[in-house]
Amino acid sequence: MGRLESINRLGIMAQGRKELIKHLKGGPISRKEAMVAKCYDCMGYYADGRADCEILDCPLYPFNPAGEKWKMRERKEINSKTLKALKKSQIRKQKVKEVSRHG
């Protein structure tokens, strides 16, 4: 049985299903569509976007809307060098906005 047949026969109607089918048929998909399609594929055609797959080392896990372990992770403190760089970046953005307003 081919992948499309498997999806049609076994896969539930869930987020990622239509995107995976579109991809397998050779259609263009966006980055977000590719992400949900991969999650649907990885979860055996039953991912519904409401279950946490708990595959913490997956590069897509931070984008899992149900990724509770990612949301509850311990956040690292920002060091002073990074904080200074962020402030400089914000100041630069503000100056660009002001210049673009005045013309």
C-alpha cells in the first residue's frame, strides 16, 4: 500500500493531513504547512494538534502548539552582553521608524 493510500485509509482528519497529501501529490506548500505535515507524518497520521508528542529533540517541537514540555522549560537568563545588543537593536529600529515617518 502506498503512502497516499495509507493516509486515506488509516489517517484521521486532522491538522497536517491535507498538507501532507498536497505535498505528496507534488503541490507547493508553505513553511508552516510543511511543519504541520511533518508532524502529522511523524505521529503516524493521527496528530491532531492537541496532543503533545513529547519528542523533545525534534527541531519542530518548539512549534508544536500542544508542546507543554517546551512551554514549561527552564528559561536561561540573558547575560549583560546580549541585553546590551538587544537594547542597541531596539534603539536602531526606533530611529528607522522616526526617519521613515518624517520622510
